[in-house]
Amino acid sequence: MARTNWRDTRTQGSESAEFSEGYNAERKAYELGEQMRALRERRGLSQSQLAELTGIAQPNVSRLEAGTTGLPKLDTLQRIAEALELELSITITDPSSDEELTLNLSKTA
């Protein structure tokens, strides 16, 4: 059996729609985690402090920030937004008509 290397596997996999969907989902989780970490750090909070404020275990905060858990559920995002004193909004856009539906999900809204 011939051995394959990562470059060959990545090249072969990137041609499939399934690979692209999985890659895009993981990329979005990673980017969201990076943004969450940056916001937490700007507010001077440790992961442990954010965990205490949100009721999310510290290891799970770490996984969310690393993007290794996939995209978080809406209630998790709400708890994080509240702890970081942010508003949580979701915007649904129709690119063909530029129509938008924005929902403010913050408890204070």
C-alpha cells in the first residue's frame, strides 16, 4: 500500500463538495473563536472569569475560542454576549435583492 502525504490528501479532498463544506464550517468556528478570545482579552477577563460569568466550564470556553467544538449554539452565544456586555444580533440577508432581516437577541433589547 502506497503512503500518502498531507499535501496529496488535501489536494484530493479539496475537490469534493463534502470536504469544502466541512472545511468552511471549521473555518467559521475558528474565526468566531478568535474574535471571542480577542473580545474577552480586551475586557481584561481570563477564560476562568468568563466561564464563571457564563456558567460554561473553562475547558469549554477554551475549546470555543480554539474553534474545535464547531459553531456554538445560540444560547451559548447569548450567555457569552451578556458576559462581555455585547449585543447579540443575527442578520439574514438575501444577496439577490439586498433584503435583510436583523434580529437583536440581547436580553436588554
